[in-house]
Amino acid sequence: MTEAVTVDARGHRCPVPSLRLRKAMEGQAAGSRFALLATDPMARIDVPFLMQDVGGKVLSVEEADGVLTITVETGAARPD
């Protein structure tokens, strides 16, 4: 299993965490993993919608000391 790439969006409000995650995932191979760090509680809602939109999945959501760590995995590229 590959190590997740960390995307740090702490201190930013919606929609910045999801936008940063989306940008980091662009062009990455299916099965790539990313760990989004976010302090905005809306990321808990926004990221699953993003992953549904791009064909990926949320692997875990953890919270410690006010920081969400949302680990996701990219899916197969969707045809346009």
C-alpha cells in the first residue's frame, strides 16, 4: 500500500479544502491516496461529495485536536 500524500488546508474555510484536494488529485493514477488536513467542519460533508463526483472514495475520517484528517483514494479516470 502506498503512503498517502498530505494536503494541508488547515485554517481555510469551504470550499478551499476541497479545491486543494481536487487540485492535488489531478492527473494522479487510480488508487492514489491523499490525506486532507482541515479545520473547517464542512470538509466532513464536502469531501465525500467531491469523491463521489470524481469517482473516488473516502477511506477514513478522523478528528483530533480540532483537525480533521480525511483519507481518500482516487478512482479510475472518468471519460468526458
